[in-house]
Amino acid sequence: MIDILIIDDDAALAEMVALHLDDNGLKSTLAHTGAEAREKLAATKPKAILLDQNLPDTTGLKLLGWLKETHPN
């Protein structure tokens, strides 16, 4: 299980955040598109999500709406 899913299309920024989290004992994974985030969320349930507003294939708000519908808890 991952602790934090980082969803951001800025790969350098996402990797920097992930390294910082991992160095502090948290397990993180990255997704760079909404589609990739949906795939990862189908496979695992992170404790927290860091979500960018602007993704190449959707917005953060649309992805959040999908998340609330498909993962109500």
C-alpha cells in the first residue's frame, strides 16, 4: 500500500516531492495524467493524494469528482 499518490504532470516537481516524502519514511508513487491516476487508484488505496489542478487529459476537479463517485470512503 502506498501512503501518498502524487498526481502532477510536472515530472520534475512530482519527483522532487516524492523524494522528500520517501526520505521522511513515507511511500509515494507518481501519476502524470488523469488516466494514469485512475489506473493506480484502481490498484491501491492511498492514505492521501496530492492533486494538481491542470493535467494534460483532465482537470484536478474532474478527477476529484470521479474519485468521490468511485471511492466514497
